[in-house]
Amino acid sequence: MRGPGAIVIGGYVNGLGIVRALAAHGVPVAVVTTKPYDIAQRSRWTVAHCNVDGLEERPESLLEALEAWSARFAGWLVLPTNDEALAALSLHRARLATYRVVAPPWHVTRQLVDKSLLLDAARAVGVAVPRCYGPAVGATVAAAELRFPVLVKPVVGYRFSARFGCKLFVARDRRELQRCVDRLREADLDGEVFDLVPGADDQLYAYCTYVDARGGAAAGVTVRKLRQSPPFFGVARVAEVVEPIPELRAATLAVLGRIGFQGIAAAEFKRDPRDGRFVFLEVNGRAVLYNALLRAAGLDVAALAWSEHMTGAVELPPQHGWRGVWINLHADLLYTMLARRDERLRLSDVVAPYRRARIEAVWSACDPLPFLAQWGRSARHGARALWDREQRARLVRPSHLAPDP
């Protein structure tokens, strides 16, 4: 085995982006898959892979998998690409002394995965956040000051997503809000009720950077989402690099400094059309879906993590001004068809990103198997959905709406 290398936890599109970025530097990569739709293990540059199920509820399963690999991959870098992996690695760093783990101490990570603590940190440094009406409980449902629609957001997002298959709920009236509160209680999950910041998906921005152990931050890249999957409250499926917005960098670094964070970071904001302010939403303290976009723009977060943790030096490349677009073709075609009534995109809007300088999230002529695996799985599930009425309904119905009773 060539060595040392890196172990990427999570094999979805963000994991694939990290695999390819490290491979470009000659770094061998192993992958731990955590979702049934993971594809990074199919990459030609993946030298080994294993699977861990139920990481959201059983974090020790990841530790067991890494310990089983410890003799083979001692000294390798370990990079998380989802929040549940970040939490597991952070909680058990001492148990993983065989590896070089890219995860901050738990007192830092806790403020990333617990969204109420993260918003407290943003408020403490004067960064605008959405109005919070209180915890998702009966007393809040009855509050007179509620302005509908409202969002019901989980305190710990990855557990909510594993249970409900979406990031949050939208309640359009008190009846729907009570239904959301009941579902959270049944699932033994905590949540909070927030004002819904209006505006389309193209009003979402992210400032992405890398903060080294001394607190120094890379120049960073500002990204604007154009479309999400699913629309409105999902993850990026089309995104572009935009000109720097200084207030986003200042707000991001202020929040990261407040919680003492070091590593890969992407802070998300939404421009509120009511007053033009950028409202802080969250920070992802690990690799994001559009890693390939960041790399194309000059921010190779995988290489920065590798150089700092393996050589002790952080080499910050200059920004070269690339202003292209990133497209997850699979997600874009799927949701453009399924959500056309909700998004109401014109044909010109749909095709506009494809006419620009662009990179594809998954397709690569020299590494085609992840793309084929992704589309193959969709073809199998799509064929089943043709015969399953309930499955068809789940595909078409927006998953963030208040859950059915």
C-alpha cells in the first residue's frame, strides 16, 4: 500500500469531490460509506471501502470500522463529509490516536451540530439571525406573535433528517404547527420555531474558507446557490462562484472565532428581501457538496487539510478569479421534472447554467463509475415507483411541508 493516505467518511457527492481532489495530489483514499446512495466508493481512486449503517444513532459503529482498519491504515488522515461523522469523530478523537483526525474537540463541534448553540454564538458577535419564537412545544404553538408560515427546525439536524428525510418542516397555520410539534415529540427530538425568511433559492449564499490551527483563514470563496434539491429547503444542485461579499467573510470569521473552530468551514446566509440584510443560517464544519466548485475557484480544502495535518504547513494558493457554475446533473434533472409546479422555472432559467463555464458534480470521463452507479440506482427506484402509488406520492410531494397525521 502506498502511504500515507486519507480515509473519507461519507461517500455522497461531497465525499466524491474530496476523493478526486486528494487523488489529484497523489494521495490514496479509502471510503467509509454511510448512506445507501453513496457513490464515492465506485471511484477508480478509491483503494478500499467499507460500510457503516445507522451512524446517526450508533456513532460507535464508525469507531469499530476505523479500529478494524487501524493496522492497515495507521497514520492516515480521516476526513468527515457529514455531520454525524463529524460528531462521532469529535467525540472519540482519543480513541482514534492511530489516525490523524480532521475534527475539532467536542466542545467546538457541539456548537456546530447543536443549531441553537450556533445561533447563540452568531447573536453574541452581532450577526443577524432569523427570529426564533421559541422551542417547538405547545406553548409556542399558542403564542400570539407567531407570523405564519413558520419553520420548525431541529436542534440536531442529522438525526431529524434520518427520521423524516428532510431538513425541516414548514407550518402554514397553527394546526400544521401543532402537527409538527407532535411529530417531533413522538420522535423524541428537540426543535425550535423560526420566522421564515422569504425569497427563492438563488438568495442563498455561502462563504467558504479554511481556518488553520493558528486561526489564520484562507482567502475564501463566496458561493451563490441557484437551485436546490429539493427546492426551497434542500441542498445545492446548481451553484455559482460570485464576487466576494466582505460582510459575509466578516460574519463567518466572527462566528468561527467565537466558537474556536479550525478546519473546513462553509457558512450559509440568506438575503432577506424585506430589508436586504444577509441573515445567518448555519455553518458546516466539514466538506460540502460543491467541493469541486471550490477547488475550481482556487480553494482546495482537501489539499489544505492534508498539508496542515500531514506536513504541518498550510499552503494557501492565490485566488485566480474563476467564476463558473457547478451542476449536480442527476439532482438537477430529477427535481426540475418533479418540482416544476413548485419552482415554476422557465426553460431559459433551466438551461442558463448549462451555457456557462461549468463543472459537473459527478460525471468524469476518466472516472465514470460513480456517475453510472448514481443513475443506475435512480433507474431501479424509478421503475419501482411506476408501480407503487405511495412511492410516487412521496417523490412528488414537497418533503418539508407539515407531515401528514
